[in-house]
Amino acid sequence: MTPQEMLEQMIDKAWTDYVDIHKAEIDSGYDDAMDGFDRKEAEGFACGLEAAYSVVYNKVYESKIPEFDPYEYEDNNG
């Protein structure tokens, strides 16, 4: 596996973690402020990895993780 492929996997994992944390925050009814901090930290980590990828490889990485819509998730699970 090349370093580029490893970074791509890290980005996908980071976005998966973000989605899981965001879903847990919604499911808990937003009753714990720490969930929001965890979500923002996960989002920042994923964005940071994407920025590093852009700088190193001079192109944008399109994650294989589908974009998460929290409003749609709430409508379907609320």
C-alpha cells in the first residue's frame, strides 16, 4: 500500500468516525455538550487530513464516504 493510499484510508476512516459521532449526538437528543465537542474535533481531524492530502498531492481527495445530512437523519430516525 502506498503512502497516498494510506492517507486516503485515514481520511475515509476519519469521516466515518465523524458520521458515527454525529449520529450518536443526534440520537442522544443533544443532551450532552461534550458530544458536540467530540463531533467538532472529529470534523476538524478529517478536514485536516484532507488539507494535508491537498498540499502533498496537489489535488482534492473525494472521500468514498457519502456526505452526511443530519437533518435527513433526524427526519428518518426521530
